[in-house]
Amino acid sequence: MIDREFLLGVLLLDTHFERIKGEIGNPKTFPYPVIYQTVGGADVRRVIERGDPDLISLFIEAGHVLEWRGADLIATSCGFLARFQSEIAQALQVPFLSSSLLQLPLLYRLFGRRGPMGVITASKRNLSREHLRGIGAEDIPVRIAGMDTCDHFTGSILKEEVPLNPSRLREEVLEVARDLIVHAPEIPAFVLECTNLSPYRRDIRDTVKRPVFDIITLIESCRHGFTEKNP
């Protein structure tokens, strides 16, 4: 048994690209124990492009495995699971975080509804109102920018055709963030839908001069309900 106060469970997509420190798929990101369960068949096309409802049962089954292994909280490695938040959460016995986008309603009110929330996603063309509706954010004004316009992100993450180069990915996401804030300077805060962008959260914050939230900030806010230990 693991001697711990809190155990995070993570449902991973069925992918093979490198998961660097700073993102949810790398256990070195967290100063506490993490257990992983890959959801077989849940590849990028089925999750992001198709939004296949048959995935729900697969994620529930994998979630039950994490529960059996002792997870106190379960999160996923892809924010596009937002559209299935209710179905999966209702089937599990522990709290379930499908997506960093769950923070949108709270953040919009925390920032006094001063402007639309900025969202950087893996695929702008595939992120729809259905995803926002899945986490109760369909009425939240957002400005969305997608990494699917970026060559290296597309090749390494979406298509898995080239090895991941963290430096190139950093350059691309910073360019996307700069462009979004130029076109929508009224944005008070950013949310990173894509979990692969978490390693660059601080760099994005320093670039856009706005607070930046992601799946890691969401997990941390929830973790404190389970333990008093600091990171």
C-alpha cells in the first residue's frame, strides 16, 4: 500500500507521444502519488474529432479500475471529455474532472464578468458548444484559439507523426497566445483546454500578462479538500 493522504487517478488517452514533466501524463509533475489507466481505443480521432459517445463506457470502466486501486480523485488527459462529464461522473464513486474547462463558469464570475474568457484548445474546429454544455459553460462568453493551426503541435500531438520537441511546442503556443490577446485584449484570464500545454502555463502567463488556468490548477484546488499538506 502507498502511504499517502491523497492519491490522484488519471485516465489517459490511447496515445504514444512523449509526456514531459509539467503535464498531467507525467508523474513527476506532482509532489504526491499518481496512478494511471490508459483507456484502450480512446485515440485522438475518436475523442477530439468524432466525440464518439461509445467512449463513455470505456472511460467508466477504466475509472472503476482507478477507484479499485484507491484513487481519491480522477482526472483525464484530454479536455474534450468535457461533453461526457455528467455521464462519467454519475457512474463513478469518486469526484471526476473531465476537463480544465470546468473552471470557466467560476472564473467568469470571479473576474466580474469583465470580458470573455480566453481558451487555448488542441482543436478550435472541433471544440463546440456541446463541450461547453457538458460542463455547464454554454452561456459563458469565450474567445477560442486552436493549436491545430500549428505545424509541430499537429504533427506531434494530433497526428503523432513526428517526435515531440518541447521547445518548438513552446514557441507555437506562445505565438497562439500572443495572437489571441492582440485580437481580444479584454480577456481577463486564460484556460488551457489541452493538457499537453500545461508545461508552458507560466510562459503563457508571462507573455499575455493574464492569469492562466489548466487541468493542474483544477486538480490542485480540489486536492486541498482531501489533505492539508502543501505541494
